[in-house]
Amino acid sequence: MPLAYNFAYLDEQSKKMIRRAILKALAIPGFQVPFGGREMPLPYGWGTGGIQLTASVIGPDDRLKVIDQGSDDTVNAISIKAFFKKTAGIAITEETRAATIIQTRHRIPETPLQKGQIMVFQVPIPEPLQFIEPKKSQTVKMHGFEEYGSMHVKLYEDIAKFGRIATAFDYPVQVHQRYIMSPSPIPKYDNPKLHQSPAIHLFGAGREKRIYAVPPFTDVVSLDFEDYPFELEQWDGACAVCGSQNSFLDEIITDDKGTRVFICSDTEYCRNNAGKSNP
Amino acid sequence: MRKGFDSEVFDSQTVFRHMLTAMAYPGTISGTGIDLFCPDRLHGAAGALLLTLLDFETPLWADMEENAPEIGWLQFHTGAPFTREEKKAKFALFTDCRTVMEPALFNPGTVASPDISTTLIIQTKGIDNDRQVRLTGPGIEKEVFLHIRGITLDFITNRMVLNQAYPTGIDMFFVHADQFVALPRTTKMELC
């Protein structure tokens, strides 16, 4: 049956426009490049920004991995994989090491990324200053003139109220000593993986029509204070499936009496790790 | 009219992926991944990069006459408007790198919109990794050495001055035959 779509769904002119935005995003790390976001055949919030990036980057030789909160098998990941299988006939993999492009909703894989790999992040709210200053016209100026004091005030208010910085995901970072950037709603546990990463990180926000990027080997610093340094989440136990103690854990309620276990959020890492300990 | 890409869809994707990798890892010399026969004065890589990125939204400036066959070929395949005003150009093509003196003549963008800036595509007499300039910055693990044959000292100095205005700036691709290398505005260049 002949393909009923252009390769990877988007028309060629839309891809050109997005490709130009990607190159500018890489040239200005952390800066949100506006682009003419297209209507995609799924609602905003389901990764329309990420899908447009993947569609503009992907070729017939690529191996695509899609994860949703670390899992290869949840509904968003499954439908995006089905979308690219149907519109581009693309090879799908669950292996982090084998993937050339990894589209992700809210996690960075535990397996270290390699040079040349492309991460595509789905971003709901690209503007880290939005909750401080809702006017786009103002946040553009704040970024332009590096007026970032209020971001630290927000973190300080957390310390004043809770005794610690309470932001656990979408934790703001400063990229290449210049732009403050939303790393997308990844847990702050994943923030250090962006710092000096060998891989290429692209971020797409479909509703807000913004593309931004972290090139490889770029400084990405989580905001903090000298006396309240950036800290990672910690767990008392290990993963109930694979026993990993170096992985981001999800809490799972197993019955209606409140019994709970913790398991790896990254399903591929967990499966490989379990295979290692119980061959 | 000479033909452009064999496949609009797959050739442009192949070339773009090479550009994306080149832009992500500045100073790394790359091929285009395709065979493309361009009119006389256009190097293969310059033609491939421009066919991949140009369209009706992107005014093109060049160090050639508007009625040159090379411009005609690019316009036929992309529909890009031609401009004589440096500041309005989205892309600028130099067929002779000795004439590139002052990148600041082009549009470096504004503090609010540094992305609305000109990208230069500069044909050179050769590119290799000999020690002419040392590159550091995002995308470079420690350092990369680059040798751009035919580029003037004035140009290198002027680029250093322009780079101090970051985040505004000019991004560049240097081309020779079917090879190219990217130098985004974040890449620091020092003479060896």
C-alpha cells in the first residue's frame, strides 16, 4: 500500500521552517526560538512539539525510542511510536543504546547517552518565568536583559516557607552561563544528566510554539544558593524489581490497604538491570 | 535548468541531519551525505545547505549578481527572494572567502530576538583540522583545531569582536567542495 502521508507526516516546507529554528536553537543554547507550530492530528499536551521536532529530524535509517515518564509501554509512548511507524515506517527500539533519536515525556534515560544521539523533549510550558511574570512581552525582556533576580526570589520563598527548595520537577537551570531554561517536567534527579552531556537535547513546545536546545558539552547548572545547594531526591530502599539503588524510583500502591513498593521509572533500564542480577 | 535534489524529501533530510550534527559539534568537518551537482561557482556543500534551508520566507544575499545562473538555480528550486540589503538577509552566500571582511554588516538579531539573524555560508579554499585557530565552547568537549584556507585575519578579528555581543551574533558554515563545518556564535576562536 502506498503511504498516504508525506514522510513523517509534516509537509516539506514546515520541516524546513522547523529545521531552521532547530539550528538557531543550537546556536543560542537555552533561548526559546518561536516557530510556526503546525496543527498535529492529536491534541496539545500529547507531545505535538516533540512530534514536530522528531518529524523534522528523522530519516529512514533512524531507530526511534519513545518513553513516557520513563516507560516504553505507556499510552503516550505507544501512540507516538504507532504514529511514526504509520507515517514514516520507522524502526522502533526500546534499547537506549541502540536508539538514534529518543523522544521523551518527562524523563532522561538512566543509561548514559552517547555522542550523536538526539533527545527530543515534549514541553508543556517552555517559559520558566511564566509563574513569576505571565506577560510574554515582559519575559522576553527579562531573558534579553538577563533579569533573573525574581527566579531566585521564587526559590528563596520556598526556603522561607518549607525550609528547603520544594521544586521537584521542571527545576530551572541556567544554560551556558546565560539563559534560564525550563528542562521540561523531568524530575530534578535528571537535571545533572543535561550538564556536559555528549548527546544533543532538543525541546519542543507545540501549544506555545517554541523550540530550544542544549547542545552537547554545554554547562547546565541547576539554580541554587551557597547555603542551600541543589540536592537530588533520595530513596531509602531499592527498586523492588531489579534492586537498583541508582535509579529514579516511582511509588506504586499495590492494594487498597496502602501497601506500596518502589520500582524504577525507566522500564528499559530496570529490565536490563534485573537480567544482570538474575541471569 | 539543472536539477536539484534527487529526492526533495530524503536528500533534504540527509543534508539537514549532517547540518544538525555539525551545528551541535562545531569544528567537526562533515560531508553532506548526498551527491549534488551544482552550477559553476557553487560548491556542492553550499548548494546542498541552501537547498535544504531556503524557501519563500528566507531572503538570500550573495556576492553575485541577481541574474547569475547560480542564483537562478537556487531560486528555481527554493523560491527564495534575493536581496541586496545585508541586514534583511536570512542567509548570505560568499563564493569567495577573501571578500568576507565584516560579518557585522549582516543582521546579528536583537537582544529580545537573537534568532532573527543572518546565517553565513562561506566557500573557502579548503578546510581541515590543522592548527590555524583553536575552537572552544558549547558542543566542544575540550578544544578543536580548525584551518580555513583563504580566510583573512581581519575576518577572524572582526568575528571575535562581534562575539562579545552574545546572545546576538552571526552563525556560519564554512564550505569546501562537498565538505562543511559549522561555527555558531557561541564558538570561541583563538589564533594559534
